[in-house]
Amino acid sequence: MENRILQIIPANDWFAVTDDIAGIPLFSRVICWALIEDDDFGNVVVGMTASDLGITEVSEGTAYCHADRREVIELDWRIKQYEKKNYCKY
């Protein structure tokens, strides 16, 4: 049985954060939070995103960040990349 949506509320300024194959953070706008009835876990809240495929539930294990933290996450990634490049230099 598919999860049943019990309630939704807007998710203003929230993003789902995943990494692409190179480890670069990708941000997908979360359009709403949904309270769903899950057969395995009971009632849970999940983010919902929109794409060409329609509105979908964010994958389990995906991180979320508010817009005011997005620049921090991007900067942290850039610092890690810089450290990787300079780690093996003598």
C-alpha cells in the first residue's frame, strides 16, 4: 500500500540537500511538508519536491536545510575541496 498523505503545510525557504556523483551539494526546493501515514513507521513528516515528473516525496536519508544555511553548506563544501587539493602538496 502506498503512503497516505494526512496533511500538508508550506515549506517556505527549505531545501533538500543531496550530493551528485562528484560530491557537489545539490539543492532541491521543498515545496511542502507532508504528514504521511507509513505502514512501517506510523505517521511521519517528509519533504515534497516538484520536478518534471510531478510532486514527489524526498528520499529517505536526505538532509534538509533552511535557505539561511545554504551558503554555509556551499562554503563548507568549497573549503573541503580546497583542503583536498592542498593536502598532498609538500
